[in-house]
Amino acid sequence: MGRETCWKNSPTERFLSCLKREWLISICFIKPETAIADIHAYIGYYNTQRIHVKIFDMTPIEFEKGLS
């Protein structure tokens, strides 16, 4: 088994950074269900509405559709 590259975690780390910086600023959740629902809402926003400069000002969904 070879060494793993640090780039494999890069997309996940970037997403979690955005989640913390843009969505979860000073939010305190009382119930885990509320936190899960809110994070699911952010994932939907991130993939379908949030514009990404690195992928030519498109959302991830738009970019993926363009590749097929």
C-alpha cells in the first residue's frame, strides 16, 4: 500500500471550511436532528446555487453536467 497524497482530502477540506465560515457562524444547535437538517440544506445550497470561481463561475452541478 503506497502513501496517500494530501490532494485526496482537498475537496472535502475546502467544503468543510466553507461550511464553517459561511453557514455555521455562531450557531448553536440544541438537537442533533436540527444540525443534520441544516447541514443538508447547506449541501444543497453549495451544490446547486453557490458560484465557484475555480470552475468558471458555475455551480458544481452545472460543472458536472457540462462534463457529460
